[in-house]
Amino acid sequence: MSLPKAVVKRVLSEHAGGMRVSGPALEKAVQAAEEYLARLARAANQSAEDNKRKTLMDADIASARSQVG
């Protein structure tokens, strides 16, 4: 999986008061975001499986967010 760097850069800039983002910082942020989303997806999937569903629902994401952080 690879998140679009432009999207991650825009989010970083918007939440960092418009500061520029270096290439290495962007790479680290993309990697961190991908790792977080992977953990979130695994936890949400477990929630759906526990409820005997094959579709992730908003409640699964909410449950996963409370577990993952």
C-alpha cells in the first residue's frame, strides 16, 4: 500500500500552520500513516468478524479507533 505523498503533504502542511515539509519528513509521515491505517484495518476487521459480518461498518472503525488510538 502506498498513500499518495501529495495528500499526506497537504495534511501535514494544513496542520502545521502552512510550514513546508522536507522529503525525508514526508517519507516518514507516509510510512507512519500507512502503519496506522494497517493497524486500524486489522482491528476493524476483527470487530466485523466478531459480529459475524463481512463488511466493515462505521461502528467497526469507531471500535478500532478506540483500540488503536
